[in-house]
Amino acid sequence: MKKFIAIGVFASLMLTLFSFNVFAQNTEKTAYQKKVHELAEKYYCIVNHNTENPKNLNFTDQYTMAIFTGKVYDEESFNNFAGMLILTKVNVMSTSQMESLKKRMDNDLKTAAKLKTSVDIQREKEEQQKKMEKEKRSKEIGTDKGYLYAIITRDFNKWCTKGEYEKTSEHDTRLQTLSAYIFDSICRENISLVINNKRIRITKGSYDAENEQFPIKYESWTDRSAAYYSETQFDGYIGGSKKYSYLDLSFNLKVPVSEAKVLSDLSQIYYEDKLGFYDNSIVFRKVKLKDGYNGLVYGPMFLPLLNCTDLIIYADSMTLNSQYLDGHSFNFTKYKKGYEWEKCSIYFKSYSDYIFCYNKGTQFLVDEVNKRKHFVQYYKYFKDYNEFLSFYKNGEEDFLKEANKRVKYEEYKDLFKDKDEYSSFYDQGGQAFDDEVNFRKKCMELKPIFPASADMQEYISLYDRDYEKIDASVEYYKEMKDKYLVKYFDNKENEFYSTFLKCYVKGGGKTSFDTEIARISWYRKYKNLYSSESEFNMIFKSGKTRFQNDIDARIYVSKYSYDIRKLSDKDRKTLVTNTLYNYEHGITNTMKIVIDGDAKMKKEFESNGSYFSDTKEFFNSYIGENYKSDLKAKKKAAKASH
């Protein structure tokens, strides 16, 4: 079992080692290389199969051995192989056994070295040179500048590749017209990416009170832990620390004593137009330092960066597949934003559509982008593209006037009853329209105060845009609503609103509203004395004295249980009139007056009133529903008593 485990470990280590091919297998092997290879096979057999002769292995073991020794042909590869081979036996061999095995390997390798010729020496030099170049490339890529040159070369050459369905003439036209633009776009994109992944750490030391300054340690690096900076991002990128292009600076920051006492952690505000290359790293040449706690800002200042150069990417320094970039460079601090495919692609049906417009000249492209941008921005305000074009053909200025008019309508349409009313005010322009909108906004602000059914514009218009009267009215409305809505209107907002509108707004103000509240209050209290509200209202309007007397008279009658609401209109009128007349003149025998005031009742009283104990008993029986049965019982009782 240990044997299989050791072989498994060895297989894993060897596959890791030889994932980097350091020797071309198709090169004809020299006597020296063949001997080194034989030594590798010999020691593989000794360690794993206790034999020196590979021929003693079965087919499977020989095949496995061939995999692990297949690339061992020189001193470097043999030493790597030997170290890993011994490592697989670290748990089963003693230290002395491993040292003995290693010494034996070294002696055999020295013997094999005697077979070297000039060919072997030359090949070793070439391999060493390749190794140095690879290390140099790896080191350069481990900087911002190295990364940028590598990634820009890769991305630009990918763009240069002729498409499957692209004709040679179309391909050449694309390179000729867009190479500089695409190169600049790729440069700008990747420089921005590096900037966005810059990390800054600012550490202040102990304060120097004599010189009123803090010693500052300023560190910056590029964080490649972001997904974009994965090791598979471009060929030749070698893994390592998650930080690269590390910068470590020290300088003094002048801070008054009064501020030094409250100075907290410092952060950086940088100027993007003041970037540069320093030791192959992108750096912020000009910065401000800001205290995140109290907002104090120090600077701007230039960091102490000697021999810092402008952030320029030179096309001639790359192997680019376009002949149209000779002498071209991208200066990040000077580029101007233009109409680029990446930024305006959403306005075109396809890349071909974009190129068609691009080839018609810069101004045509700008106009076309503006037109399409405006359509995207305003399309929902026009019924279709043709209507949009009908306005746009008059020029951008006139179009924007129409578009803004439609945009504002969507914003303010709830303030106007329809488009025609909106247009009538909008076309007045300027202050007149703004005043109307502000006034109508005032109406909308008041809307939540009033019931949903309230017509706010109709209500507010009664005040002729007098904001003081409006505000006073609203305050009084809220006050009265809290006071009377539940008490007199049973929480019916619409009823309360219509009453307030009729009395306070359209009527005589507070006096009119207070009178109406009094009417409602009196009616609720004495409505059982009247046949209807209209009858009550008629008496209520007759004057305070007359109304009070009428109430008193009806109360007097009601003491005798006389329900005047059950009488006919004629009888009720006679009764109320007579009762009120006699009541006002101090006549207290109101019951007899009431009977005498009704001819039919008077006649009946004269005929049969004697059967009742008194006037009141007759009166109550007569107006009741059982008068006939009561009278019959009275007569029967009277007859029986005789």
C-alpha cells in the first residue's frame, strides 16, 4: 500500500513539474542526454521496484516510468526529478539512506557530464537564455506597465483578427479607419481598470509639534485579487502575491497644532489628469489628503516621485497586427472623450450600422448619435418613430422644445383636466406657466386634507389665488373637522365637506358655517317635534324668537303625548298654529285649545267626551290607534254601572 501511495505522490509532483516544458522533445538527443535519461530510468526502478534494470518491469510499470522520466535529459531536469523521487520516500527511508542515494545520483551525473559536447553546451545556453527571458517577462507583467502592454497587445490583436464572414477589403477598411480609435479605447479601458483596483494606505506617525507636521507613510499597490486579474487572463502571467506595483513613500504633512489634536485617519483625493508611470507603476502624482472624521482637507500636493513620466502607451513598443499605428501613442492625461462604439453601441442596430455612420464623417456620426439618443430618451412621449422624426427634422432646438413640453405634461397632467388646458397655459411660457403650476400644486398639496371626491380646483378658485385666504380656510376646515365631523356628521367626510364649502366658502364665512352647525344641532335635538327637516328649516329661518316659541309650544304639546307627525298636514298646521298662538299669549289651557282647534275632534269630544275621565284622557285616546275600542269599552262600562 505504501508503494502505491508513494507512486501516487510522485505522479502528482512530476505532473506539476513538467507542466512547464523546458526542453523540446523533437530535438535529436546527444549521447550525454541519452545517458542522463538512462540514469533517470535506473533510479526510478531502484526507488519504486528494487531493481536497476527497466527490462525487469512489466508493461504497465514501464509505461508509468516512461511518463515520469520522459522529459529528463539534462542536469537541471535530472536534479528536479531526483529531488521529487527522494521526496516520495521521505516516510520510508532514513536520513542516511536518503543521503546515500543522493550521493550516488550525484556521482553518476558527474560521470555522465564527461559525455558533453559543444552541442550540449550550446543547448544549455539557449535554454538558460529562454529561462531568463521568461523570468524577465514575468517580472515586467508583475507591474502596471507590464500588465497594460501585455493585455493591450492581446486585446488589440484579437480585434484585428479577420472575421469568418468578413471580406479582405472590409477587413482592411476596418483596420485603416478604426485602428487608432480601438487602440485608444482598449488603453483607456485597461488604465481605468488598474486605477479602479489601486489600493491606498496612509499612516501618520507621531506629531512633530516644533515643526507642526506629521510624518506620513504613503503606500499604494494594485490589487489583483479581483476576478479580472486571474492568472488565465493572458499568456505569460505568472502567479504570486495579490499585490503588485507596490509603492512606498515617506514625506511630512504640515498640520497646525489646533487641527493636529483632532486629526483622525487620512484618505486620498486624487486628480485623474495627474497620473504617471513611476518605476513601471501607475501613480497618482497630485493628491489631496482628507480627514474622514472632521472633513479637513490638506493639499493639493505633488507626491515626492523623482523621474516620474507621463502615462503614455506607445503602439510602436508592441507587436501589433496593424500597419496603421506607426508612431501612434495614447496619452491618458490628454485624451478627449468622443463617440465610441462601446459607449454608443446601444443606439445602433449592428456594428455595420455604426461603421456606415462612422464612415460618413465625425459630424454625421455625432448628429446621428444625438438623434438616436433623443429617440431613446423621449420615444415614449411620441406615438411612433415617424412622429418623432417629423419634429426632429426641424432641428434639435425645436425638437427639444416640443419634447420638453411633452415631458412636462406627463409630470403635471394631474394638475390639468386635459392636454388642451395644459397647452393653453404652457404656451404662455415663462413665469405665467410656472405661477399656474405652483398654484395647482398648492391645490394638490391640499388634496389629502379633503375627501377624495372634493373638487380642489373648484374650491380653491373661489379665493382668486389668495394664498392667505386659502391657508386660513384650510386651518379652519381642519379645526372644524376635528370638532364636528363625528359629532354632527357621523364621520361622513363628503357631507361635512359640502357643508363647509356651501357655508364657509360660498356663503358668509365663519358666521354662515356656525349658523349651519347650530341648525344641525337644534334639529338633531328636536326633530321628533317636526314631521320633516324641511318643516323644521322653515321655522328655523323665521327668526330666533319665533323659532324658540315654536320649540317651546311643541314641547308643551308633546308633554301630553300628542304625536303631531301622525296628523294630516291640515290638522297639524291648525294644531301648531293655534297652540303657538295661545302659547305666545299666555294661555295655559292648551289641551282644550288643541281640541277646539280641530273641528272633527271638537265634534267627537262634544258627543263622547263625557265617557272619559278628563280632557287629557280623551285627547290621548283619540290620537291613538285604539280610540274606537277604547270608546266602546267606556260605553259598556258606563251602561253596566247604571
